[in-house]
Amino acid sequence: MRKYVPKDSVQKKSYYTDRFWVAPRVPRLAVEDEHFVAVVEAVGEDSKESYVEVGQLVIHIEATDNIKVIKKLKEECGYTQCSEQSAVDYLARDGEFELFYQLLNVTEAKRVRVVCRIKDGEPIESITPLYKSANFAERELFDMFGIKVNNHPFLKRILMPDDWEGHPLLKTYPLEGDEFASWYEVDKIFGKEYRDIIGPENRDPAHIDREDSKRFSRVGYEVPFGAEVAEAQSEQEIAYSKIFLTNYNSKKSKVLDERR
Amino acid sequence: MAQHQVNYASSAGLPIALTSVDKLVNWGRSNSLWPLTYGLACCAIEMMASGASRYDFDRMGTIFRASPRQADVMILAGTLSKKHSEFARRLYDQMTEPKWVISMGSCANTGGMFNTYATVQGVDRIIPVDIYLPGCAPRPETLQYAMMMLQTKIRRESADMKKNTKQDLTMQTGRRVRLV
């Protein structure tokens, strides 16, 4: 057994990892489609890498070239719609965000994904002059990841409240919220002094109290509503599965400092 | 022997009923409960069905009102997000007393399946709740039953709102404060 090292990122926190398992991946095909070849040619040297994945062209570019490339795609290649735009948090693995723009050509019925990477804290140029739909998408990008978008007409949070702290789609943000999130409504409505009166959130709805006969029925070993379970136990002892379970780990395992 | 004889048949043409003020007032309150038209999520669909002709809330004297000033029951039907909690509380504050609250469905009761950063984990964290309604979503019959339970509760209460412990605090939540 290896020594346990606490990890701060959820991405690093998988309980069990098989070192030899390779994630199955959608095959990346060469660009052979006539239309896509024309698109890659139009983008030219700005494209770092391009391939076809599930019938969609994927073009990797530099983040600083985004408006230049997308303008070309819109005006020369007919990609008149920006259907989706967001980011993926790869901060733990690469220290970078992966931004993507999903573009749609209605006349050709083709889709292109423009992918670029930015470091944490780096801004990205807004594409709202090209696509009106990017306005809300970029606000969401800012709301969820904290990525600043330069020259955006109205960059403020879109889903979370304006006075929210933290960016929920970051991998380091806990799903059940940080301390600010758990007290948000109490602080906002009543003020911080009411935290003690209202008490912390009860976030374990699956909690089962065996001794509580008011809220839980003990199937097969029922007691009357509100009865003291501890008293009833002396008469009817519950046979737990300890008979059937063998503890195979009874020997104490050694903790190694290094890998052998 | 009564000193003054009451002629039941002829005095204003109607018989006289003797009762306490509490009962009279509560009879009036409980039989015209006006909930606020306030749906939060999918439970609101069931709430609308309860109000419509098939289940017909109107026959219980329950008519949905569009203004909190005219309503006296708040049915919190659905998931209350943290962003919206401020406004839910404001609507509750705008309702005139006496007022009651029904928390409808799992999400309003405990946060339900939304064990996340953005959902209020039980509306009783911000609003004192009278009746918790289980279900996901509760059927209209359940909401009708809740309304009937609320009527029973109102009939038990004192007509003097100062005596009802729920009302005398500016802020109170159901979880910590026990109704006497």
C-alpha cells in the first residue's frame, strides 16, 4: 500500500486508477472531405492541427488568432452560426483551459469546431462582433470559469447572482459549494448574525439513524412509532451479515514511503 | 329561565348561532385560502392542475391570486435556487398577515435531488413552513389534502395572530423553532 497523499484537485482525486487502461477515443480521421479541405486551406497557416472527428472538422488554433480565424470561417466558408462556445478546465493536467467554438454552416450542413488553449488568467478576445449569440455564451464562460473576455459589450455573470464568489464549473470548485455558497441565502436575506440561528445546511438526505423509530421503519424488526429502539433490541436481536462476511484484510497492511 | 326570550323564528328571520370569535374568524380564514400564483419548477404544473377544472381548487374556496398583497398562502412549488431565494423571501414578506406556507415537493422540502451549490437545501432555511408536502412531484390530490390539512390547522389556531408563535418574530425558520 502506498502512502496516502491528500490532493486538492478533483481531477487528481480518482479513487482507483488502472495505469494500463487507455481511454477509448473517437478516431481522428484525416481531412478528406472536399468542403473541409477548402476550409482548412482558407484558414491556412493559422491552423496548428486539423482533423475530422465524428464527421466534424476540428481546427486547433492560437488563442490570439481566434477572431481572425472565425472571421474567415464566417465570411469565406459560410459558417453563419455559432451554436455553442465554452471551455474545458484542464488546469490540473496542463495548467490551461481549452476553449472551443462550435460553428455551423447551414447551406452545406457541416460543423466545425475551433479549439484553442489559454493559460489561467489569460483573457480571450470576444467574437460578439461576428456572432450575436456569442454574447451570452461568453458571459457564461466568464461566469462558470472566470475567463475574462476582452471587448465584450456587457461582461457580467449570467447564471449565478452578481455578488457570487467563485466560478462553479472549475474542477476545483466543490459540487456542494464552498462556505460562501452554503451561507449565501442566509447572509443575503438575514445577515451573517443569523447563521447561528438557522444552522448549517443539512446535506445528507441519505443519512439513516437506526435508533430513530419516528422517521425510519426497521423492516422485519418493526417497533411502534416513537418507541425506544434500544429497549426493543434486547428482545429481538438483529442478525447482521457479520456471519456471512469474512474480513480478508485482517492483517495490517504495510505503508511504504516509496514505490517498490 | 332566560330573562330575554329570543324568538328564533322571527328575529331578523334567521336563527342565532352562538360561537367563539376564534371559531368564527378561523371559519372565515380557513374557507377562503388564497394562494399566491407562484410556481418555481415542475411542481407548479401539478399546482396548476389542482387549480384547473378537473381538480378544482375553487370548490374549497381556494383561488390563486397574482399579487402577494391579496394572498394568504404561499405554495412553494419546486426547486428554490439560491439566486432566487431573496425574491421568494421578499414575496413572503409582502404578503399580509395572517399568512401560511406550504412547501410542495422534495426540492422545496430538502433540496431533493439537487444536492448542489446552487439550490437552497430546504425552503425552511429562509421561510417558516406550515406544511411539508412529500412527492416528486406531488399529485394534485396531495396538494388538495395539504390544503385541507392547512384548514384544520388554521381552525385550531387562535384568531389573535399575536398568540400564534410563528408570526411574532421578524425572522424564523421552521427547523429551529418548534410551534407550541
